[in-house]
Amino acid sequence: MKKKNNRRNFLKKTALLSTAAAFSTFIPKKIKAAKSYNWKMVTTWPKNFPGLGTCAEIFAKMVNEGSDGKMNITVFGSGEIVPAFEAMDAVSSGAIEMGHGGPYYWKGKVAAAQYLSAIPFGLTPQEQNSWFEKGGGQEIADKIYEKMGCKFFVCGNTGPQMGGWYNKEIKTIEDYQGLKMRAPGLGGEVIKAAGGTVVNIHGGELLTSIQSGAIDALEWVGPYNDLAFGIHKAAKYYYYPGWHEPAAILDCFINLKKWNSLPNNLKKIIALSAKAATQQMTNEMIAGNNMALKTLLNKHGVKVKPFPDEVLKKLAILSNKVLNKLSSSDELSKKVYKSIIKFRNDSIKRSENQKKFLETRMKYVNYEK
């Protein structure tokens, strides 16, 4: 009996060893390490420019650290590799893997792209972010950017903007007649409809352009960025509100072939990093604008003025006409505009609550104490 048991145990061990030996032939001698990616990101901003440029840096750092070094993104400011407005060409062609800018910069390639940045009298920053994530905005944006050979992500939000810097007072809508203004996107189209001339100038040329008289007015972002460029040194009046861009979305665009080649875990890290960088930029812009506005008022004596109600009313009427006409030019523009307007209309009733709260806070809170 003992001999039988010994023989049975021997056979079991032999069978196990044989199976293990056979299986081992399918195991590579050395497990292949996960592939690493070293990508470049070109931007339309000066490197490390407050809010806009730092958002790209924050995004890149999050991806680098979140991937444990498997994806390293190096950020280049405008002009370091390609000029600002050639960033999309560089990425679409595959010469550069990814870029960071503003969707309205690419309206010459796909007209519908400009609606993604902002529309006059459109969505608040929170509503914009919500529309992209929950209102179908991401899906529409992907279709728009696919036409440029890219994958789209929201990567930054400027928060509420100012109405711009002017060297003449705006008292009536007729004051826009003959006005030369830097005003990109759909807001610029409304300025044209009001009789102005719109000039396309990137950030690095703003101050010299208004100092030289090449333009009479300009819209950039808000106090935080405007102070950094020293625009207050060359313009007399700083108007609000930013009717043309209640807030502006920034884009991260990735060459579509490069994007499709990535493993799913890195795609997820990029998506989450873009979302987190957007929130960080919004936080930075709110805090930065608060402090910069104090500096502009108290240190530099800037004249901050509201647009007259009658001017805003006429700009709103003009905006409606301009946007309805422009959006009817192609199906994608029509689709994105219709989607944004529906989301805005659905938000109006709820925004009454926020409006009332802000009015109450302005009336009854003593900010001097």
C-alpha cells in the first residue's frame, strides 16, 4: 500500500513539473517594460504667462506625475518652436504631438470651433464647464476637432472677463463706428456689425499695438492678465462687463493618430489632468483678478466704467442677429450654437437665485470692516 502511495505521489509531482515546464516556454525571458512617451506641447501664450500659460504647465506636470513618468510633456511658449497661430498646423500635421490655445483661433479652419470658446451673452464659467461635461459639448467638440485631425479637451477657463480697454469713452452704440479693436472670436463679429474694425493680434503684441495707435481698443482677459501686460499704461478706460466673452474656454488639442496610439490608462490620465488643470486655472484667475483689480484701482488710478445699459441692450440685439446668421452657414456651427443656446435658456431660471444672492451681498455686506 505504501509503495502505491509513493508511486502515486511521484506521478503527481512529475505531471505538475511537466506542466510547469511546458507553460514556461510561453513566458518571455524578460518582461517588456511599458512604453514611455516624450511629447511636446506648443502653446499660443508666452511661456508661464499667468493663468493661460501656467494652466498648460500645470496640465503637463499632472500628466507627468500621474503616469509615473511614462508620459513626459514638455511645454513650449508661443514662438519657441512655432508662432502662436501656427500651433494647430503643427499638431494637425503630426510634427508636434499636442497644443494649447483657444478654440476661436481655429475658426479659419473649422468655423464651428469659435463657438466652443465663448459666445456673446452666453454661458457663465460654471455653465460652460457643465455644458461640456453634461450637456453634450465634449461630443460636439470632438466632431469639430476631428476635422482638424485632433482630439479635443477643455483645458482652462478664464472665468468672468472684463469688457476691454478703450482710448475713447463708449456712450452710445455709434461710438463703435470706425473703432479699431483687437477682439477675437464671435465678440469681434459683433463689433464689426456695430461698425468697428477688428484686428487679429496675439498677446505678445497687445501693448505695442495700442501704444502706437495701431488699435484704439482691445479686449484681452481680465485684471490679472491685463496688469501683467501693462495695458493700463496705454489705455484710458477699462470697461465692464465682458459681454463678448462671459468666460473663455481654453483647449488642449492632440494629434488624433498620436492620441489613438496611446494605451487607455494614459488617455484617462490626460482626460483627468485636463479637468483638474481647468479647475486650478479658474481658482488662480479668481484670486489673481481680485488682487490685480485692487492694484489697478489703488496704485494706478485706472478708470473702471460700466457700459451704459442702452449700449449693452443694442449689443445684445446685434449679437443675436450676428450669431443666428453665422451659425446657419454650416451644420456643425448650427449644431453647436443650438446646443449652447438651449443650455443657456435652461439655466436662466436657476441663475435668478445666484443673481439675487449677489445683489443682496453687494447691498448689505460692509466690505470696509
